[in-house]
Amino acid sequence: MKWDFLIVGAGFSGLVAGEQLSKSGFRCKIIDKRDHIGGNAYDKFDEAGVLIHPYGPHYFRTNSQRIIEYLSQFTEWSEVAYEIRSFTKNQYWHFPINLNTFEQWLGRESTEEEWSQWLDEHKVPMTSPANSEEVILSQVGWDLYKAFFEQYTLKQWKKHPKELAASVCGRIPIRTNRDNRYLTEEFQALPLDGYTKMMERIIDSSQGLEVELGVDYLADRNRWDSKHIIYTGPIDAFYDYSFGPLPYRSLRFDYESYNQEQLQTREAESGKPGHWQPVLQVNYPDLDVPYTRTVEIKHATKQDIPASTVVREYPEEWTPEKEPFYPVPTQESAELYQKYKELADRDEHVSFIGRLGCYRYYNMDQVVGMALTESQKLIKKYTRI
Ligand code: FAD
Ligand code: UDP
């Protein structure tokens, strides 16, 4: 056989698996239907010279030393405290909800004690929150849930928070202190030269790893001759949607670049020369605004350039022609995925990894961890033969 491993998808999952396996002497080929590597974490310079994230903002974070050490072979890091605001009721609110948000809510100064007491009085007692509405109600109660979560979630998913797994809104921390950072993981940083550069180095360091772009595996499966396939695309597409398509949510990104003169007109609003908005990301929880968030990535990349680019994110219905950006975590979709998983478990020579291969709302560090673990299993399995 020409290849030991055919890897479908040149995102984080596929590249990390390719690096691990080729380092162990296996002949690996990675293919991707897009014309670039990096999957959804791909970044590039736009016409204004701004390093943008074309598939939505990607904020790297992790608690895993193993993953930091692994990726640090291919990149240096630029630490970032990702800061966002939520815009509703005509003002910018500190978000995730914390003591600073509470002071804005009250319109006066407060203390951690008063805030904790307020939360105790307002949160809805429940032992184990079963969905995304309950997970927020159980922490902050109705008023803050209604202001910041209910409509945003409806807009993003076209589903009520009650229909979504608790893990969806449960991603957002609620704090009693003044910590304004969006994320809680210990390590929060961007690859110093960007994700694409980091991924190019992963490929360059992997002797014999071949990458071919612009090829859809599903268009001609018989073309590839390998002992094992690692598939990081959507699992339902691999099985020709035999149990029906899994639900996904798609997005449309509208980019707008601003030059120095335009940015100068925004100084009062942004409070930060050379920037369009006050912080990296502004969330718009109200349904009358059609987009969910605006991101000005320059706040995080700290690029020194007399321009900036802002992206507005519009949630969209998914159809097979569109990108399946988000698996939709509901009870129904979990049951349907289980059927595909049972087929996958019987396919001894195919591994499904990554966000789409496993139909899980995974972050980048989680898919890197998964690719490392699966590669070790495969190395053992195929070294014995
Ligand atoms: P992908 O990056 O999706 O790569 C899969 C690749 O497979 C794609 O390039 C695709 O073209 C290719 N492919 C699929 N089917 C085929 C086929 N038939 N033939 C050939 N190629 C195929 N994570 C974070 O940690 N922090 C964040 O801030 C963050 N923000 C995000 C924002 C958005 C809008 C989205 C959608 C995701 C975000 N993520 C974030 C998640 C992150 O994108 C994923 O965890 C990670 O990129 C998954 O990597 P992957 O390799 O599994 O999949
Ligand atoms: N969410 C919300 N209001 C916000 C931010 C998030 O209701 O201001 C909910 C929403 O359902 C969203 C989920 O929390 O899909 C997870 O948010 P996160 O920002 O982690 O989403 P991602 O970056 O993965 O799109």
C-alpha cells in the first residue's frame, strides 16, 4: 500500500496526528478540500494588512501542560487576557458577569459580600441543571439570564436555551470577583506569528508528511490506498448521511477594514487610539441586532499597523453547501450521533477525531489532546503488525 495513513482534514486534529505518526516512521498523506491548511483555526493577512481569523475568532487557552509543551515546539506565544463586553440597554457591560457587571446593574459601587448575597437571593435553587437555561438560572437567576443569555442563545442556535445541553451556556463563567477575562484557563495566549505559521512549522518538522489541498475525500474515496484512515470531517457525511444529517449551525462573517482616519473618528467610542471598539469582542444579546458579536482581533494580536479589521458574526441555518461550524448539543442530536458512533466503532481501519469527527463542541486544545492520544494508540496498533 502506498500510505500507512490517509488523514482527511488539515486542521489541528489532522496535522497533529500526521506529525506524530510520520515522526514514528509511518508514511502519511493529509488531504483537505479547502485550499489552505489550518481548518477553522486558519489565519491570514487581509488586504488592509491585518492578521485576521477568517473562520471566526480563535482564542487559544488550556490548562494542560502537555499541550502547551507539545505546541511550543512549533511556536512562541503572545500572552493575551481576552476581554469582551456585552452591549445591551444602550451600554457596554462587563462580561462574563462579575462584580463589575453587578455594579453597573445597580448603578453604584458594591462589594463581593453584597454581590454574593444578591446572587443567593436571586439564583434559582436546583441540584443538577439539565439544560442551558437551568445552568444560568441556577447561578444568577432570571433577570441577568434574560438580559445576557436568553436572546443571544436563541439568535446563535435558533433554539431556546431549554433545548440545549447545560454545557453550552455552561461554557461562560459567572464570577463573584472583578476578573474581567472571558476565559478561565490558566494559559491564555496566541501563537506569536499566528496559527497558520505554527501549522506550517508542524508540517515542515514532519519528514515525509505529504499534504495535498483542494481534494474532497468523499468525491473519490477509491483513489486512496492506505492501511488506515483518520477522518476529521463530519462523521454523518462519511456515512453518506445514512441515518439522516446531524444538525449543525453555520455562520456568515462580514469583514470591514478601517484606515487610520476612520479609526481616529472612533477614538471617543473605543477609548484606544488605532482601534474601532473598546475591547476585542463585543457581544450583542438582543434579537433586534442581527449579528451575535463583533470582533476586532488587533486587540489580541497587538499588531502595530495603521488599520484595523472588524468582523460581524451572523448565525445561519446550515445546509450541506455551507460550513458546519457548530455541532448542536441537544438530547436528540446526541442520540443520532450515537448511531453513527456505533458504525464508526465497527470500522477497525478508520479513526474519527476532532470537532466534526466526534460531533463535539471541542476547543482547539481538546482536539490537540485527542489527536495526540489517538496517534499513540495507532502507533502501538500498527507497530505490532
Ligand atoms: P477543523 O478545523 O474543522 O478541520 C477539519 C478539516 O477537514 C477542514 O479543513 C475541512 O476542510 C476538512 N474536511 C472536511 N471534510 C473533508 C473532506 N470530505 N475531504 C477533505 N477535507 C475535508 N476553539 C478554541 O479553542 N478557541 C476559540 O476561541 C474558538 N473559537 C471558535 C470560533 C468559531 C466560529 C468556530 C467555528 C470554532 C471555534 N473554536 C475555538 C473551535 C476550533 O475551531 C476547533 O476546536 C478546531 O479548529 C477543530 O479542529 P479540527 O481539526 O478537529 O477541525
Ligand atoms: N452565550 C450567551 N451570551 C453571551 C455569550 C454566550 O448566551 O453573551 C451563550 C450562547 O449560547 C453561546 C454559548 O454561551 O453559544 C457559548 O458561548 P461562547 O462565547 O463560548 O461561544 P463560541 O465562542 O464557542 O461561539
